[in-house]
Amino acid sequence: MSPPKASDGRPFATAGESRDLLSRNPDCGAALAIYRRHPGHSSYSLPGTPVGDQTHAASYVAAAAAAKAAGQNGEMHQLLDQAQKANSAHPTYYGAAWVALGRVMLTSSALGSCPD
């Protein structure tokens, strides 16, 4: 299966695929570097540049997860706040779910925790 293509033919990843970024790329620092340059975009080209100007809460949550994995808890909280603002500006059930899950998963152990 080939990746989706932008209008100019370049492959890209969508907001729905952002949640899988860390599982496919264990280098959290590299993921965080992409998100620091262009946080919250709905889709990215394979090298990590945004495709279009649209943002989505799920992408901010993915960036927050990358920040947490890189030990940047302050940045994680800022990105979770940005996710909430993005979803408030353009509400979707998917974005609301990821904002809620992101806050619970990244800031508490209410849903369990990963083994060391």
C-alpha cells in the first residue's frame, strides 16, 4: 500500500497517522524536532514538512507525546494546551478524544503505565 499523496504528488502522513509516529520512529528527539519546527499540522511530507496550513488537535497530542518521551514535560503541557485550543477552534470528536486521552495518558497513571 502506498502512502497518500498531496495535490502536488508528494507522499504525506495525516493527523490520524501522527499517533503512530513514535511507534514507527523510536528516535523521540527526531520526532520532537519535526514537531518543534511545525507543530500541530494535519499532514506532513515524509521528510517532516507540513502539507498545507490545516492543523489538528491529534497532531498536537502526538507532539506532546514526543516531548514527554524526550523528557520535556513543560513543553508537553504547552502542546496539550495547544491541542485543546485547536480542538476548541475547530471541534471534532476525534480531536476531543485525543485531547482527553493525551491528558490522561501523558499526565497520570489512571490508565496504567508502561513497564520499565
